[in-house]
Amino acid sequence: MRRAFFFKIIILVGIALLWGAVQFGYSQPQKLITKPFPKPPPQTGTWKIVRFWTEPSCYTKLPHRDNLIKIKAIFECRGPRGSTCKDLSIKGAWDSSIESVTKEVNLTKAVIDTCGPGATTCFVLWDSEKMEVRIAPRLKRISISTVGHISPDPSLVGDIILVLEVLTGGKRTDARKLIVPPCSREPESEGKPDLVVEDFEVAEVFKAGPDKEADIKFTLSIKNIGTSPSGASYADVVFETYPGGSSVYSDRFHVRALSPGSTYAINLFRRLPVGNYQVCAIADSTKVVSESDEGNNQKCRFFSVRRR
């Protein structure tokens, strides 16, 4: 009887030990075989045309020599945050009743070869024609300015068609078409005023003070480039964040009557916090002057306020 009792005890103890061993085995952490995550590919953007225009917006022929017309454009590297763009190349075409011309240049390489890799302003040659290049690294923008030659040839009639293509790393990523008509020839007695914002210069970078704000100061001029006097008008100046386009400040200035060729200066002062901005000036902002060209009233500039 006692032997049978001890035998049962031994069996129960064995079952308990076996159950404990099983539970212990399941409770041990499992070794996982992990592989490192592959590195994401570098973020790349593409060059886009922000603006493409001429100054003036129409052309005029002179009797015995070439006339000049300014051709301007702004390009921007767009893509995910932190992305960079490959080389920027541009291809331009000029098509008129007397000639068709196409030319191309690797703008990134031309600037580096001419002025060095850190240049922010450079003059390069585009098919033997001088071209001004301005670079705003923080805004990822590049602007160009060159000239076109208007021949006195009587065969030059009708519109001039300009085509601008952008290539990112050799691949076309944007294109714009611009039509430049001949300027209207109104008799002097029937001429009209034409109010424009003359080129105004704003520093690319302003340094913020201890309060993390900077003094923004510059002067711009409103000019009457038309053939008749203008009445009094107004000019608006608008500051916006960039990118985003949220207005942070605007003001309206009274502009006196202007005779042909005369100008009116406006002095600007504003304090702004750290950030990227666009400032635009608009002549005849309330449209009280009947002008020969209603489409050339605005000019914009980009700048940054940075910590010291």
C-alpha cells in the first residue's frame, strides 16, 4: 500500500516537472533574424519655369539699326523636402517672319566653369550672347536675363514666337511659349500713358537681430513710359511668405501725376521675422489710369531673413 502511494507521488512530480519545462521553453525570447532596411534612394527634384517674359511685352523696329528686347525667366527646383535637382539646361527658340533660331546651354556647367561653384551672380555666354544669371540657393531659384535683337528689316512683320524648354539632367521637365507682338503705332495725339514699376533691387539676404527680426529697406520707382501724361494713381506693395503665398504686410501709396518719361520714388521700410519672402510692387493698382499696356504693372523680388 505504501509503495503504491510513493509511486503515485513520483508520477505527479514527474508530470509537474515536465509541464514546467514546457512552459519555460515557451517563455524564452525567440531569436529573430533581422535584415537592415535598405537605404531610401536620394530625393531628386525637377526644374520648372516659374515665369517667362519680355521687357517690353511688345517689340518696336528702328529705321536703320537693331533694337533690343530683354528676355527674362525664373526657374525653380521643385520636389520633396530636402531634394536636389540635377544640372539645369535650357533650350530657347526664336521664330519670326525672317529667321528661326534655336540654341541650348547647360546653365549649371556654364556658371561653374565661368564663375565657380559658389557663385550667386554670373555672366555666361549663350551662343555668343551674354546672359546674366542670378542664383538664390535657399529658394532653389535661378533667374536669367538676356537680350533679343529686333532687325530693321522690312520683312519682319507679325508676331515673334519664343519657346523656352527646361531640362533636368538632360531630360525635358517643362516648357513655355511666349508670343511677342509688334507694338501698336498710335498717333502722338492719341497716345496713352503707361505706368510701370522700374527695376528695384532688394538684398537677397537680411540678417535678423536679437529679436529675430530684420529691417527691410529699399526704394522703388513708378515710371510713365507712355506717350501721354498720366493722372494721379496708386501703387501697392505686398509682402508674402514663400512658399505658401500668405500675405504678411501690404501698403498703398499715392503716386502723383506723371508726364511721359518721369518717375516717382517710393521708400519702403518694414520689419519682418526670420523666413523666406516675396515682395511685389503693383503700379496703378486701382486701375484709375487708362494705359497703352495694362499687363506690365507688376514686378516681384525674393529674399530671406536669416538668423545671425
